[in-house]
Amino acid sequence: MSQKIENILNLALEVTPEERARSAELDVGYDAGERAWDLIVKYSGSLDAARETSESVTELLNNYAVVRIREDRIEALASLPEVEFIEKPKSLYFQADVGRQVSCIDAVQTAPYDLSGRGVLIGIVDSGIDYENPDFRNEDDTTRIAYLWDQSASGISPSGYAAGSEFTREDINAALERNNSGSFADPDSTPDGTSDGASDGTPGGMLVGGAGETGTDPDRILSRDTSGHGTAVAGIAAGNGRGSEGLRYRGVAPESELVIVKMKSPQPGGFPRTTELMTGVDYLIRKAQEMRMPVAVNISFGNTYGPHEPYN
């Protein structure tokens, strides 16, 4: 076998068809009916000779190509001076459900440790949260969110801060009850009553009113995670898995409580600044102190501004 051919492809070519068919990896790229392979080729120069050898050639950027070729012609393809390396395709899989395992989180969520985040706050400063999502609700459908500060909303801001509106657990639970009872509807909802995006799995939103508001209050506030980024981050950190079959997408701390900061952007469609981030983190720490609970704060925003020398 040519040294230009990767080891796993060499192995796939050497085993029997029965052995190849039983493997989850060796037959990837092989068409048994035509006895042909789809292969990845790194080359230099021209692909003219490769085209004469192959069934089809799809030329890619940076001197790569996807080649369909009969199995008995692979050695001839490898012998071409223009061909530098040949490999078989590999299967791709969803990875969101294996993050806990590969990060060794599963080990601490089971006996003898049984760590679940109970008694701990998870603080998320991001784009908000879809707090109607079952992952952020208890078995009785009440919210797991202790506080939400929406910096972009108009309303009663948290004590000591000049912007946004703060919602408590009670506010969110009241809104969830009203939404479930249908006493008022999301103005952006679809005709069947679902929030826009809810039917296709993208983050929806919910109407949240302050304490004492009624379902017909015109000043009720819509809080929405428009990008879905904050919801995804919160799910990884603290989702309880109730939104997926068999709790498949359970997060790292599924029994923790949450405090959420939705950062505002000074410009429509823009990004928040470090000032919004700093006040958001400050709020999270103060809430943890107020609740006398340990807190883990997640910041999934960043930048590369300024000098990068190690002493800066």
C-alpha cells in the first residue's frame, strides 16, 4: 500500500467486505453497490490526471479535492505525482450530549459524589434567557430563576443601578401562570398562540409584569433572548434536562438556582460594552451575598483589545 494513503483507509482496503460492513468507521465513504469510494485528496499542480483515473472530481480551495473513484483504481490515484495524500471521510456526530462525559462531569453527578449544584447560584451575564424553557423550571413548573435583571427593559431598576428592570422569582412565576392560563398573549405570537420561534425550536420570550400587574396591563414588559446565546449558555451550565427526552441535555449544575443579567447594547443590533458587563457581574455578586449563597459566574463574552504582553 502507498504511504500516501492514510492508515485507516489502508485498513479498510485490506479487510473483507463483511468485516468492513460490521465496522462503524471502516465503511464510511464506501459504496458497496458500485465498489467505489468518496475520498479526500490533498494535491499540488493539476488534477487532470486524477480526473482520468476517477469517476468524478470536486475541486476545493487550498489544493484539496473530493474524489469518487473505484476501489481498484485507488493505488493508481496514489501513484500520481500531483497527489500528496489520500484519506477516507469520517462520520460526524452531534456532540452536545457528550460534553458532560468528556469533561468528567458525569462522574461527579453520580455516586458517591452526587453533585448537582443544589445550594449554589449560577450567575449568567449574557443576552438573556428563554425562561419558559422547561430546563429552567422545576417539576411543578415554577421557575428556577431567583432574579433577572434585564438591562434593556424599561421599568424599576435594581437598587443601586440606573438602568433596566429587575424581576423576582415571584414576578416570573406570575407571568408563567398567566401565560399558561392564556390570560394574555405575546404580541409577537403566531396564530396558534405559540411565541415566535417556539415552533421551530429557537428561543421564544415571555411577558413579565411587575408585582401587582394584571394580565391586561398595557405596561407589561416583554423580555426576550433574541439571539438565543444566553439561553444556550445557561442550558450548558444549569439546564435540568427537562426540555429533552430522557434528560439527555442536562447541564453541569441541574439543581442550582439562577440569577440572570441580560446586558443591553447602546446601539440597535450591536453588542454590549464592558460597562454593562461590569455592572452585571457586580449585580450577580451582590445578589449572592444577599442570598448568602456561593455563586459561579459565567461570562461568555470577550474581546481582544489592548496590549497582549504578559505584564499588561
